[in-house]
Amino acid sequence: MMFRNLIFDWSGTLVDDLAPVIEATNVVLEKYQIAAFDREAFRRSFRLPYSEFYAELLPHIPLAELETHFRPAFDAAVTPVTILPHAREKLECCMSLGIRCFVLTSMDPVAFERQMDQFNLRHHFEATYSGVLDKRELIHQILTNHSLAPAETAFVGDMIHDVETARYGGISSIAVLTGYHHAEVLATVSPDFTVPDLGVLRELFERSYQTLSLHAPA
């Protein structure tokens, strides 16, 4: 496995915000007398674009209204957002190998910028794109703006929408099992690669680049 460019999802891929997202979602649902989700039910039901998820549950409530409830509830969540194991090491590995890194996420831009600085990850990324409801609408623009060859580029994410975005953009998809969607859910859209976590992905990249260097002409 060898790519020169990686586009990362954020939530469930580099950071663990599942618990606070569930907390905030349940606050929103409670306001409209909708039953709360437990962790496993949420993981099996939630999808991107999240506008579709909420439209199914609360079809007559504008998304903007729901977000006025969600954002303060997310900020007030008891469970903190944390960086996922192996995320920092994977990004450092990319930096050492000269792999260009980007972020494409639906995360609220204010929360995303805050988290990026909180975890000191900003310097790892050439560019970031946040607050993107449907990532498919931006993937071609990112490839064009940064002159990313599709054959040398992969999207790393934890949800069906990430795999679909990669396919829509004509790039490879790498699914990680550290986030929102279970392995069997991700398998329904046949990602090009599936790894349990970013630690395994880092090892695969290091091995590929070591093999390349061994076979490089002297």
C-alpha cells in the first residue's frame, strides 16, 4: 500500500467524539419527544450527510433549528473528545515519508478548529475542509486545487459516506474501524482497504516505503 496523498476524515478517524455526539444528539431528540439512542443503536443508524439522518427522524424540523440545540449540547457533553490511539504517530509517519495530508470533514468548523489546536495537529495538514455536509460535493475540487493525482490519493475514513466520497472522486478508500460504523456496515460498500486502526495503516505504509527504498536504483 503506497499513496503520496491522504485525505483524512476527522471524527472517528483521527479523534474520538462518538460519546459526546451521542450525548448531544439525545439532547436534541429529547426536545422533540424522540427516544434516545444507546451507543450501538446510534452506530447502526447514524449516517452522513447527517442532514439525511435528522430528516428521517424529524422530517418537519429545519436542520438549522436542530443545530442550535446540538452545538451547545456537544460543547457541554460530559465525555470529552480525545485523539484516537495511533493518530498522532500516523500523521508523524506521513510527515517523515513526505506524504501530503488533508482533512475533509462534516464537523462544525468552530469545533474542528478548536480540536485541531487542542491536539496540536494543525501543522500536519497542507489544507483542511470542515463543515462539509456532503463530502462528494468537494472531493473533485480538492483534487484539482492541490494537483492530486487520483491514482496516488486515498481517502481515510470510518463511515460509508467516506468510502462513497472516495469512489465518487475516483480515488482509493481506506476504511478504519475506530469510529462510527461497524466493520459489517462498511463492508456493504466494499472499501479498497480496511484496517482496524491507524497503527496498522502506519505499519503498512512504512513497510511499503521500505520495500520501495530497497528496490530503488543505487
